[in-house]
Amino acid sequence: MLNKKNKFYIFVSIISLILSILWIIFVNTKPSSDFQYYNTVARQVANGGQWGDTYTSVGYAIVLGFVYKLFGLSIMVGKIFNIFLSALSFFILFKLLKKVELEEKKRKIIFTIFAFFPNTIFYNSLLCTEILFTTIFLFIGLLYFSDFKYKYIFIGILTGINAMIKPFFLIFFFAVFMIQIVNRVGFLKTIKNTLVVLLFSALTLSPWIYRNTKLIGQFTTISNNGGIVLYINNNSQNNAGRWMPAANVKDSLVNQKKYKDANPTERNNMLSSAAKKWILSHPLQFIDLGFKRIYNTYYIADDIAFTYNGTGLSTTAQNILANWAYIYKMIIFIPATVMVIIKCIEVIKSLIKKKTMDNFMVYNLICYFMFACTYFITEGQGRYSFPAIIIMTYFFTDAVFRLFFNKAKGLNKI
């Protein structure tokens, strides 16, 4: 990266990181909710205690715990770790963009938008899963577009690690299958590559699954919060497609004796079964909630409010930052969504006509639907759009080039 030709990327990275450092210095965010939980578990890990329970995924908290053990039990250590991860993600993104077939102008626009996205800067003050998860996600993309013999083994291992942070990411093996089917890699080769990713993901997760199973006394997967997430987001009392107290669900399971007497895994299974039963009996309401969840994730910027906790920022300052984050997000995400729809139509046409397609476009399109389908079923909030920022930035840039640059080229030919 330290090359005269790459000065632009270095300059953009440095400015973004300086802004992030200034943010964590002057905006002293205090952990709350999930972020406080990660901090508590990380401190336990650093002190040689239990690595969390089975309630929720603790991959990020474990990594943060080792960072605490090395550098001290300070929240600022966690924030500095975020800066390191942000710098690493910039480097990985740069290498990825250079690997794939893109015009240099497109590379620079994608890189710049991502580097200066409000979340990219503001999230550095949060002890959250998003930055680590996204860094690994970008590295998986870099590996996918690299040429070496055992890349699918490493993709499988990293998929397992990322599933420890966000359990749904285990389905990435299916994303690989779809990407290669669409790109006509060859059926047998696609099956082999997909199975390698799935196998090594499972092997990576197996020690943790064994630990959880032994802890509970019955088979337990990565975590036990999948059921509660499904349950509170798929019921007749949830009208907004957002989090709600489980006790507020009509005839809620959490208020019943059989639930209170059950172990965490049994509770998870009970909640999951109840949610699936409701979905099957309320298909239209489920679809309505699903689209509300997508809207909450991709077209709301309320997640910035997490970074204000305990900072003492004035209401005026908070409103200015929130409006900036919202406008920035809408400018990128709305055209990107339109482009996703257009690309879907083009991919279908190309499949019918057996035309070749751009591999990077297909990769981003399938990954977009991997994230979107997950949030459609489970839960929607602005914070969950963080890993998809780079995907939406790619499609936004494509939309800009299609609308302005390509049009200008056509006019020049006349």
C-alpha cells in the first residue's frame, strides 16, 4: 500500500483514522445494553473467569478479553482496538478492490465513501461486534478473490470465527454455493468448495459447541438467543418490526412456569418453536414485519444514538450528528437499493442467455441477500446494516457511474 500510486488511499485512510481518534478522545461513550455485556464478559475472560454463558454469542467479547489481558482492563483499550481494526479493514478493502476488476475511479469512490461513512467513524467509540465482524467479512472477500489452493479451507475457518460473533453467518457456505452457481463455476466444483467451507466452519465451531453442550447438559449450538430474537420479533403484538419485551407478547411463554423451570437450551427451543408456529399461521403479518425490519435496518440511522450514551453531548449536537448520519446513509442506500433490483433483473437475463457476469457484482449481490434475508426473518435495527455498508457503497457507485459517467461517454461518442 505504501506506493506513490496509492497515495490517495493512504491519505483517505489517515484522515478517517484521525477523525476516529478525535471522536473517541472527545466523545467519551459509556457502554450500555449489549455493549456493557460484551465489556463484562471480556473482563471475565481477561481475569481468567468464565467465557460468558450460552445466552448470546461471545466471539467478540472473547477477542476483546484477550486484548484486555494484554493491554489492561480499560474501556479505552477496547476503543483503541477498534481503531486498529478500522485501519486493518481499510488495508484489506484496498487489497480487495485491487484484486477485482474495477475502474480506478470506482475503487477510489467506494473506498472514500466507506472510510467517511458516519458509522465507520462513530462506531470506534463502541465496544461492539460490528467492526471486528466486518473486518473478518472483508478478509473473507479478499480470500475469495485470491488464487491459492487452500483458500476455501481458510474461508471456512474465518466463517466459523465470524459465526462466533454473529451466529447467522454460518450460512455463508450457502452464499458461496449461490455465487458459484450463478457464475457457472461447475456443479461438482461448486459442491466441493461449498462443502469445504461448511466442514471447516463446523470444525472451527465444534470446540465451542462441545463446551456449551457440556455446560448445559444437552446439545447446544453457538448460543441460545436465536429463539428469543425470533419470538419477540414475530408475534401479533409486534407492530414495528423492532425489539420489544418478551413479557409483552400475548400469553407470553416467559411468564409461564414451564419456561421458568427449563434450562437455557430448552427455553431457546420453546421460543423458537412458538415463533415458527406463529409465522406459519400469520404469513401476511410476518411478511409485513419482515419489510419493516428491512426498513429499520437499511433506511434508519438511529444506531448513531448508541454512541452518545454517557457523553453529555448537547441535544443540538446530537441532532446535527444524527441528521448528518441519516442523510449520508440515505444518499448511499436508496440508489444502492434501486441498483440491487436492476442487477437482479440483469442477472436473471444473463442466466437465461448464458452470458458471463462480473464476479464481484455477483458476490456483492448474493451477500446483500444473505444479510437482508437474515434481517427480514429475525430483527431489524440500524446497527445491523454496518457489515452491509461496503456492499451498498459498491452498488451506489455502480448507480452513479451508470447514471453519469457512462451517459457522458455515450454523449461524447455522438
